[in-house]
Amino acid sequence: MRELSLNILDIAQNSISAGASLTEILVKENTAEKTLLIGIYDNGKGMSEEQVKNVQDPFFTTRTTRKVGMGIPLFKLAAEQTGGSFKITSELGVGTRVDALFKTDSIDFTPLGDIAATVSTIVSMNEDKDFVYTRSVDEKDFVFKSADIKKILDGVPLSEPSVINWIEDYIRENTEQLFD
Ligand SMILES: Nc1ncnc2c1ncn2[C@@H]1O[C@H](COP(=O)(O)OP(=O)(O)OP(=O)(O)O)[C@@H](O)[C@H]1O
Ligand SMILES: [Mg+2]
């Protein structure tokens, strides 16, 4: 079983490949309902209705090489296996919204994994793009905006190891506070 943060990495990578200048990642936990919603929203090139249908089918790929695109089918499966749901909403030239709802009390629920490391990796490897990461637990939330960090860093590259580590620690510490 893989960790959900790896699925998030895959799906956010799709957004970057689709030319998104802004990608939003939402991880929203409801402890009473025992649900976890993961949303990845972008302003990339979008998909047609037919594409949206096809990319959810694990045996379909637009690639001419042998590699079959599995990012979306695996994420969909991970959500549905828990008794949750999965939805893609997309519009050509506008963007794409991927929503996966997980039932956290299912025995098939995979842990989130190291989301702080995942987000800091995505942000630092795509300096020219903007990311908003929102983590919420019941009524509390924490919002991380890469644009704010870039302003503070004032030209220091996001790919500097010390910056990557700082972002990771910052996200981790703020996430811990959501559980206090
Ligand atoms: N956010 C998005 N915006 C536009 N097109 C998308 C988006 N996400 C996925 N797609 C389209 O759906 C296809 C399938 O995505 P999927 O992640 O399942 O596989 P992949 O990216 O092709 O391969 P991989 O297994 O490496 O992820 C992509 O190749 C792309 O054409
Ligand atoms: Mg992919």
C-alpha cells in the first residue's frame, strides 16, 4: 500500500504538466464524519468531457509508448476502496479539479504519509509556479502560499536545500498545531 502523499505528488505533477501557473492542494479532515477530502485544483489546459472519462480508465492512455498513465486510476481506486468517492471536473482552457473523498475508518484507508515533504518538494522543484496548500482538521486550518514565501525569500532560490527544509518544517509545525 502506498501513502496518499505519493498520489498527491502524481496528481499535482499532472497539473504542472498541464501548464498550470497555480495549483491548489487541499487536505481536509473531518474527525466526526471520519472523512478525508483531498482536492487538487489547477488552472492548466483542462480536459474535454471525453478525456475526463478516458483518463479514469486504467486501460486507456494517450501515450504512444508502452507506459500506461496510472496516476488518476490509482488515486480513484485508493479513494473508492475506502468506501469514499472520486470526481474530476474539467474545462478546456480553464482548468481541472480532482476531488477524492476517503473514509478514514476503512481498513483500506492508506495513511497520508509525509505530506510536508511532498508539498515542499513540489514547491521547490517548480519555482516558476504558484502553489496553495490548505490543510484543515475540523474547524481549524493552515494555509501555505508559495507566493508569500517567495516574497520573504526575496530572490533566494526555493531549490536551496536550507529553504526546502525550512518549508518542510514550517508545514509540519503548523500541521501539528491543528491537532492541539
Ligand atoms: N490536471 C490535468 N490537466 C489536464 N490534463 C490532465 C490533468 N491530469 C491528467 N491529465 C491528462 O490525463 C492523462 C492521464 O493522467 P495520469 O496521471 O493518469 O497518467 P500520466 O500522467 O499520463 O502518467 P503517470 O502514470 O506518469 O502519471 C495525462 O497524461 C493528461 O493527458
Ligand atoms: Mg500523472
